[in-house]
Amino acid sequence: MKDVIIGLEVHVQLNKLNSKLFCGCSTKYHDSGPNTHTCPVCLGLPGALPVLNRTAVEAAIKVALALNCEIAEQTLFYRKNYYYPDLPKGFQISQYDYPIAINGNLVIEGDSERNIRIRRVHMEEDPARLVHKGPIEKSKYSLIDYNRSGMSLLEVVTEPDLRSPKEARQFLNKLRNILEYLDVFDGYLEGAIRVDANISLAGGARAEVKNISSYKGVEKALSFEIVRQKNLMRRGIKVVQETRHYDEARGVTISLRTKEEEKDYRYFPEPDLVPFKAKDGVPKIKETLPELPDAKRRRFVEQYNISEHHAKVLTSELKLANFFENVAGKVDTNQAATWIADVLKGELNYRGLGIDAFSPEHAIQILRMLEKKDITEKGAVQVIRTLLDEGGTPAEIVKQKGLIKVGTDVIARAVEEAIKENPTAVQDYHAGRNEALHFLVGQVMKKTSGKADPDAVNKLLREKL
Ligand code: ZN
Ligand code: MN
């Protein structure tokens, strides 16, 4: 899809900070009733004055450094003027000409590594949340919750370097990953991320799809747009530059309005906040930067001698990476990588659970039983599934379900029986038909209720045949 051009404007909420961007209101409102975390500043009452949250600035610099940006010598806030009920002041305090950071990049790994340039990172306040009763176009009234008003947002703007909806998703996943490593962002909270996506096909005007609020939504909305724009072009109709809304439920984008121009916002410097030197804080903040995903991935490959693929999966979430390191110190590292990245992660994804749902202690116990060949791989999978679905401990489950691997004497007896009971299969085997061996292995596994080691069964069968 080389003729597809996509740029993203990603709003991320720094929802792990303690207080909002310009007031002392707590950011931990997600479990509280509406309009309980407000004050004159974030309600936009006349005469209320904003005070800049130093921690929010530090967090913004952290993110910008992690995205390889240049931090501004001097930066300041502007008023972006527009009226909407979720913005009671009639303007949003945002940044304009002198954003806190510019010229960064982020590398995504798809089929090949791709460098996505970041044009700018700027700080702004979040508006309140509108709750429409029913579908937006039929809604009789809307409710406003000001708990979100004044939350710290970072707007990360890419250059139009993305070439497919899939790359857009990879970019967002990587960005989320970095933000979580920096401990400034919880991607699971409502409103954590909102994306405006610009998309055009070669030779056409660009459409901006506004306010997509889920990671999957971005990929779907962009895929829809490609089809829509291609169809228009095929029929000789001009694609117009406009703002579109993504209807998550129906999976379509709808025309909202032709795009406002920058001049419509009448940007001017916010007179209640002074310009400040962002760069001064950089050396100290640099020291607090944790190991980031790319560095951790490289270290995992080197230190634990695991595959690039496993390292990538394991570092895709900080919690998962920590879980692995916790376990890897106590059992064979390659086995730990395989079981955590492939098996456990798969079982968790299937159930929509995070790694928090599994204890590293249990993982160690299971892997040790495997190492000692007390249970089969099949048995280990069963233990993991049972732990996730019903709870318990690995030892209990192994006992209850009779998963302790059977000894060689039992296998030998089952092999003999299987040979005796299936003369045709034995003949077929000698005639060179390999399926016959698979069949016999299956018979032995059946007789041992799946508790025999398949390798041992195979070996013994070949010997006896
Ligand atoms: Zn407030
Ligand atoms: Mn914005």
C-alpha cells in the first residue's frame, strides 16, 4: 500500500500523575461519580487562575526524550479559542508555535523496521467528557462530566510516514508500550488515548478522522477510509478535504464538517502563564529515565540467550517483562521464555486477562515440574488453564487431575497391548506407512490417559515393532 499516506495526532492522557495540569484536583476519578473532582480552575469559572503542574512538565519531557525529541529551549502556552460545552472557558490551554519538544522518532517493527518521524509533542489540557444519551445524531440531550476537564494531555504528532492501517496500529502499540514503561500512563483507563488520523491516497485530498478512542478503532477506521476514498476516485469523484467522525459501532466514518483552519482558533499566548525554560530540567530528568522497550529487548536476547521473537513479545508490556525476569532467574531461561511468551500469553489473551492474573511463583512451580519431567507438556497446559479458570495451586491440580507422568513400565505395558490389539496397523507400519505409527502412538496415549511422554512412547514403539 505505498500510495496510502497516514499521519497521526495522538492525545495521550498522563493519567498516572496525581493532580491535573493547572489545578490540584485529583486525577483518580475513574471510580467516582460525575463532577466530583472539580474546582474553579478546571470548571473554568471567571477569575480562576491556572498554576502549572511541575510533575506534568517533567513527565512531558520524559516522554519527549523517550521519543528522541529535541526539548525546547523555551516554551509557552497559548489559548486555542473555540466554544463547545465541554470547554466552559471558551478556549483550551494548549501549545502552538513553541511546543515543548520537536523532531523525534519512533521505530516500529513490522515485517521490517520502519522509522516514523515525530513532528512535535505538545502539552494541553483535556476538555470535559460529554455523555450523549443514545446515538449522537439522535440524542435529545447530553450530560457533561467535568472530572476529566483539566487532565494533562500530551499530543504526539507524527509526520505522514505511516503507510497502512496496520502500521498505524503498530505505532500506537509501541507508543503505549513506551508510555507505560515511563510509568506516566495507564492505557486501560477510559479516555487514556484518543487519536485523530489524517489519511489520503496519492492524488486525493486528505480526510481527518477525529476522536477515535480505541487502538483497534484506528486500524478499522483507516481501512474503511481507504475503501471509501478508492471508490470515490474510481468513479471520478473528487475526495474533499473534511473532518469525519468514526462510528465505532457501525465501523464507518461519517462527514462532520469541512475542516476548521488554524486561523479559526485565534491562537494567542495565555497571559496567565509565563513562558518557561524546558531544557534546563533535561539533565536531571534524563537520569530518571528507565530502561526502554528497545533496550530491554536487546538485553533480553543477550543476557538470557532467548530468541528475538520471544524477547519482543516479553518486552511488549513492562509487567510481562518483569514477570519473565522474576521467573527466568529460577528455571531454564529458554523454557521460561517459550512457556511465558507462547503458552501463557496465549491463554491470557484468549481470556482477555493481563499477566497480573497469574502468579510468577506458580509459573516457577510448573516449569520445575516440566524440567524434572514430572508432568508432560500437555499436562502443564492443563495446569495453566485450570489455574486461570478455577484457581488453586499447581501441586493440587496435578494431584486432582492425576497429571503426574506415568513411569516407563506402564508405558511399556501399554505399548505391548497396543501392538497386540492392532495387527493391521503393525502390518501397515512394516509396509512403510508412517501414519500407522502415529495411530499406534495415539492408542498408547489413550491407554495412559495422555500422561505418557510422547517421545518415550515413540521411541519404545519403534523398538518393539
Ligand atoms: Zn480542578
Ligand atoms: Mn489537541
